[in-house]
Amino acid sequence: MKFTRPLTRARLVRRYKRFLADVELEDGTFTTAHCANPGAMTGLAMPGLTVYLSRSDNPKRKLAWSWELTEADGTLVGINTAHPNGLVAEAIRDGTIRELAGYPDLRREVPYGTNSRVDMVLSGDGRPDAYVEVKNVHLLRRPDLAEFPDSVTARGARHLAELARVAQAGGRAVMVYLIQRADVSSFALARDIDPAYAAAFDLARPAGVEALAYVCDVTPEGVEVARSVPVVEP
């Protein structure tokens, strides 16, 4: 995924109400940007950090600026949770996610389960449909280890239960943890942050739900899925 225009560098003043961030542009102008991330953003939302913003020309938008990246400990981290589904779909089509290669049809936001929508369904002749959920990952509390979630996510636990039912019914169910930073070599659950999510994961895995973790290369020009990393116990 390439950004449509160069990002603008700024200094984070504060993040508040989850979806708002006050920033100072390099010319000294203060403005408010939209933060498309409902999580805690631990280590990525401290005042004074360098952030990168995109700007929309849509006159109907209340806030023209969107917070895209944070620079933390010398690493660029993608924080915009609106991007992972598109990034994963792009990586499936170009073969980067090898475990999901070979499906000619990809549908987005497909209703399934109990009043739910799965991020994507992959279909192909002679193969069971693959139901794929995508989770954005950026939490780093220990060197080289990415973790999810960074806050309690009842919705995430529900998705795992829905995927488990798909697998038990004979379908293929896959959870993709997309890590929007490149400074990690493995992925684990943050069990201490959300024990209920961890419990749902522990039930889903033996039911047949696959868990994949992929790292992204993040630059001011764009974000691209790069390589897989192992899912481990911390």
C-alpha cells in the first residue's frame, strides 16, 4: 500500500477521546488529527513523539489530517487500523502470505455466524472456503516480540469463537495478526492484558483455527506486508 501523497511530519502534543490527537506541524501550526485506532497504543502515543500524517482534500471531512505512523525508538510503526484488511488482501493476491495463496476469489466483509461479518472469504474450486479475520498489531513491550491485544477486546474474542465454529463445521478458519512494524522476530498473545481473549484463542486453536503472524515494512512512502514470524508463548 502506497500513500497517495507524501506524509507530513509532526510532533504529538496529546491523544485524547481515543480518536483525536493534537499535533504540532513542522511550521509551528497546531491542529487536530483523526486517530483511527481504538486501542491503548502503549508506547506510541506519548507527547513529544514524532508522528506522520496524511491529509485529505475531502471537504465533507471534519478533520483533514489523519495520523498514520509513529516513530518509536527509531522504528516507524503503523497505527491506522483502517489499513490492515486492505494490506492483507493485497498480500494474499500477490502471494506474500503463502499459506493463503491459490484462491482465485476474495470477498470482503462477508456476513457469517451470529450477526457478524468476517473480514474476507477466500474461495476456489475443490477447496473449502477460507474465512479470514485480520487483527492489527503494534504492541512491543519486550525486544523483538510483538503482542496482541493492547487492550481488552470482547469483539476479538467473539471473532475467535465464530472462527472456531467455522472450523468445526469443516471450513477453513484463519486469524492473521498483521504487525505494522518491522523490529520484531516473533508474536505472542498479551495474556495479562486480556485473559478472556487468550482463553478464546486457546479454545479456537484445537478446534482448527489457524494463526498466522506477518510483519510489515513501514516507511513514509507506504506499508507493505513483508514476512512471516512465528507465533510463540511469551
